[in-house]
Amino acid sequence: MRIHVLQLFVGDKLISDTYNSSGLHLLSAGTVLDSSDILMLNRHHVEYVSIEPRQDEAIPQNVNADIKASPAQSLAFESAIQGIKSLFSNAGAGDTIVNEVIEKAFNPLIDSFQGEKDVVSLLLSLNSKDDYTYQHSVQVGMLSYYIAKWMGKSELEALHLGKSGYLHDIGKSRIDQNILQKPGKLTSKEYDEIKKHTIYGYEILRSSLQDTAMALAALQHHERMDGSGYPLRKKDKEIHPFAQIVAVADVYSAMICHRVYQQKRDLLIVLKELNRMSFGELDPQITQVFIRQMIPNFIGKKVSLSDGRTGTIVMTNPSDFFKPLIRINQEFFDLSQIGHVEITNIAM
């Protein structure tokens, strides 16, 4: 069946090769389209393609609802969780952290995710029964690795950054668990104690690994570009590049996770908050790279709108990430042209 690209869904299968107007080969027959493929067709101004007939013409309600980790990925994730628990235990007891132990726990997780395109959605499908701190550490490690790769860094540097993210909260091993797990609002004294985890982490990593970059990532991941962070109110170029990347991963993971004192937030709200923070608090280049990698995964997702309607994202808007083209029944609506309508929820 021949179909306009605006009507494509993730999972449609091409039955013929696709070329742009200049004759450049874009996609081969047999390609099962993902969100990045659809975005590329739009960028090359392709209007129509031929796809295999769909078994069900209904609008997909949640294309990625069935995203599940493979047994190998689940095993690697649990291994990374157990690894960070062990490292926290050792650090809390005053023992030296060994790089070989870190790599044995973290590197297989990276290996198991190689080749995945929607790695963020897949990562979110992995949950552990262990507490937030350990799961958060694994997420930040993974996200730091991928942000580094998206920024064009080498595999070696990306792995270095991933391990930095994995260990960014190691200083919490020296914080009273009653404070870390407190369900209510922290007192000023308790919050001051929590903030010391950055200094503790720096001390642990400097003495154990003699790795300045990893130690500074632990020390500075709560610093902000405008000097509003902690513990030393560093700003702009005073903040180590590793800490700037880990900070973006840390903020994202913290906002999408459920914690004892905070409900997890809708993905769109999280990305909007990251976008806001890129104007002063977080490094703008790093943050925008992360957001641009997230946005194509919205194609095919069901959304709720502020006027009560529901629809499906069919194309993202490169000039306004949060105003995509929406399909409602058989009609298309460009939200960038409808100022009063906003997306209020995205089904992940």
C-alpha cells in the first residue's frame, strides 16, 4: 500500500527501496521503520512510500508498551545493581574501591545494550527491588555513557564517563541511611548532611582510583552553570566536563524515578524541565543533545492534549520539540500553529 509519510507508524515495513529527490538511497525494501527512520524521511522531504498492508489499521495506542529487556539485559542490569551495592558497602566500611570490580559490574551492562536504538525506553523498563540509590546509580551510569556517545566521544571516553556516572553517588555510602530513606521533608541540618555526599565521593574516588575526572564528577555533579549548585558553587568552565554530563543524566534519572518523597513525573514534563534548566543551570549543549536524542522516540506515542483530546505523534518539530504534528482520528494538527493547545501526557 502506498502511504503518505505523515501517516507512517513505527513498525511499518517498506516493500520497496526509498530515495530522496536527488536520487540518494535512504532506506531499503524490507526495512521495519523506527522513529529515526520516519524522522529521516521527513527531513529528506519524501512524501510517499510503499509499505506492507497493516494487519490492524487502528491507531496504535502505545507503540513501545511492549518494550522489554532481553534475559541477558535483565541479568546484566541486576549484576550492575549488585555491583554498586557491593561497592557502596566496601566504601562505607572504608575499604578501597578497585577498578576491576567496577568494570566487571558495569561493562557487561553496556555490552548488552549495544545496537539498541531506543535505549532510554528500554532502560526505563528495567526495575530492581533494591532501593532508589542503587537503581539511580545504574541509570546515571548508562545515561552518561550514551550522552557521551551522542556527543561523538570515543568508546574509551564514553566508558570512562559511564563509570563516572555509575559511581557519582558513592559518597552516599557514608550518609546515615535514616536520612537517605526519610519519607518526609528533610530538615536544614539533614539536607546539609546529604550535600556532603559529593565531598565524600570525591575523597573515596581520589584515594581509591587516583582518577581526577571521576572524582570531580562525584564532587561537582550538583554544581550548576550559574553558580547556584553545591558544594562549592562552581560555575561555567570551573565545572569539569565529566561533571556537566553526569549532571544531566542525574537530573533526568532523579525526575523519572519514584522515590520515597517524590512521585515520578511524566516524561514530557521532565524534558521541559531539562530544557528550562539548559538556560543557566545545566550545560546547554549537553542538555540539548540529550533532548534531541529523546524526541524521535515520541513518534507513534499516544498523547493527551490540554483541550481533552487524545492523538498520536506522527512527526516531531525540530524548531519546537514540544509542539509536534499530531494525528487525531484521520485529521492532522500542527501544534506549533495552535498556540493554546499543549501536550499534557505522553504514554510510554
